[in-house]
Amino acid sequence: MSQPQPFLARVANGSLVIQILVGIIAGVTLAVISPSSALSMSSLGGLFVAALKAVAPILVFILVASSIANQKKGTHTNMKPIIFLYLLGTLLAAFTAVAMSFLFPTTLTLVTSTTSIAPPEGIAEVINSLFFKMVDNPINALMTGNFIGILAWAIALGFSLHQASDATKQVFQDMSDGVTLIVRFIIRLAPIGIFGLVAHTFAQTGFNALLGYAHLLGVLLGSMTIIALIVNPLIVFVKIRTNPYPLVFRCLRESGITAFFTRSSAANIPVNMRLCEDLNLHEDTYSVSIPLGATINMGGAAITITILTLAAVHTLGIEVDLATAVLLSVVAAVSACGASGVAGGSLLLIPLAASLFGIPNEVAMQVVAVGFIIGVIQDSAETALNSSTDVVFTAAACLAAERKKAKVRLQKS
């Protein structure tokens, strides 16, 4: 007869998704019963997000460098199809947002902007910033969470160590294993952290401030739902030729829920890495594609930029033709790839898109302020879509590659 497991062991081995749902329910309950107590729980959520953000840069750097350094000759990482899916998904998200904006036009009551952050002045500035991030000092990149710079240095170091001795490569592999254990421990704390985040959010804002923007939120969330449940599954089906929904729903459940409450694609990188491991995906592939996706796979951001820009256009009574709408979709998609992986990162790119219609920067920044008001829902849903799609597309590319290999082996036999 087996001995019953201690309580902590049962918790550690239990379903993380169920524990997170319990944390969400407990957070909402506490916010309703005692808002003052719920506000004091913010430190739990803050600590969890801070821990994820702290471990993500070093995890990406070590894992990418180790994977490339230890990569065996002839190993294919499937990065080209993944990057194609990232860019295609972001562009289709922008097209969807344009269609939804014309079907359900939104007007805004513009408010005074409270932000003093300067938005980029053009696509050239966004692209220029990306290139400069690539050559950032590696220590500074790790300290500031500059994942473009971290990826660039990790890839360069990995290729440099490809010819190193086995002992040197093993050191990096051991470091990778060690950081992964730390990540697993932090992720097991997700229910506590999300409990704190939910309790604080509901106690501080509730949904009263959002009622005046219900139509705008409906268009935003409707567009994101279409991408998550129709467009992305269709892309995956074309890629793997089997029912995509088990994969899509698992990614939304295990990655999207956490990303919804952390509101940071960068902070959700460790969660996505763990999910890819659970899906038995190739480590050489997901160790690069997941941090890259947190930077360039921004379908949710493209939706936010497009819909809020067209809301400003409709508010000001500006006529939009089809060619300009298509151009807006491309600009939104390219701009979204430059959005930072932090909460509210896409909102500051709205003035860039608004400039296509001659909307003055002062008005555009008022639209940004509206975005911050609805950000408690908009940014959470945007991040959940962005982050879960990173795993969806990575898994689709890996499964398609395995399917192709199996077909070749069958033909040979």
C-alpha cells in the first residue's frame, strides 16, 4: 500500500491550469468581499511578474547559445517556416482588424493625454531602433530585457562555440538545465502570483471605467477572438492537415491564461518554453522561435494599432479608401513587430499609423490615452493572443516537419 503524498508534493504535482483557475476565482472573490485586502495582495502579483521578467533574459541567452553550440550537424530547426507563419499571422490580424473596423465603425470621446512618452515618428525609426537593439552591449541587453540584442548575442556565441570542446559545450548544457529548473519553480508559483494580480486589478478598477468603451472593446476582442479561433486554426490546418483545435485550445489554456494576467510577452517566455517542452517539440527550434516570437509575432498588437487608428479616423470623419486601408494593414503589421514585449507597448505606435491619415500627434496621443484606459482588458487579451500564438505556430511548423519526414520514410519503405 503506497504512502499518501504530503500536501506540498500533491500541490507541486497537481494540474497547474486548475490551480491557476482557483487563483483567479479566489482573487475575484477577495476583491468583492474586501477590496482593501485585495489591494494589499498586489505584491504577490508584482513579485511573480518580476521573477518571470528577471529569469527570462538569462534563460533565453543560455538556452539559445547552448542549443546552437550543441546542435548536431544535419539538424533542421524549422525557423524559416515559423518566421513566415509569424509574419503571415500578424498581417492577417491587421487585415481582420480593418474589416471589423469597417463593419462596426467606432467613434471615440477623446480625452486629454496623460502620457509624456514620445512615440516613434516613422517606420524608419522603428526599423532603425531594431537594428541598434541588435548591437546593444550584451550586459545591458540582459539588464534591460532587450530580447533582440539577447538573441543576436546568443546566436553569435552559439555559432562561435559550435567548434568548441565537448567539455565547454557541456558547461553550457548544464547551465541551461540549471536555469530551466529555476524556471519550473517560478512557474509553479503562478497560481499565487495570478491570485495577487487578479485581486489587485478587480479591487482597483473593476469594470466601471470600461463601460463607456464597450463598443470599442467589443470590436477589439471580437477581432482577437476571430484570429485565435478561426484564422490561426485555419493556418495550422493548412500546415499540419489535421484538426488544429486541440493544439490551439491547449496553447490558449496553458499559455494564454498566464499571459492575460502578466500582460507581458517577455515575461511569458518561460511559460511558453515549458509548454513547448511538454509538447515534445525540438528544443533547438523552440529555444529560438519562442523569444523571437515575443518580439515579432504581434497579431494582437497589429489589431490594437489598426482598430484604434481607424476609430480616430471615424471620429474625425476622414474618408478611407481600400488602398489606404491595405497600406494601414501593412504599416500596422510592420510597426507591431517593433512593439516592445511589455504592457502597453503597442499603444505608442498608434501615432505612427495615424500619421498616414494626417491626424495630428496631439489627437493621436489622446487615442493612446484611451488605449491606456481600456488597457486592463485590451492589453491582457492582446498579450494572451500574441504569446499563445508563438507556441501554436512553433508547434505547427514542428509537426509539419515531422509529418513530412514520416511521409519520406514511408515512401522509402
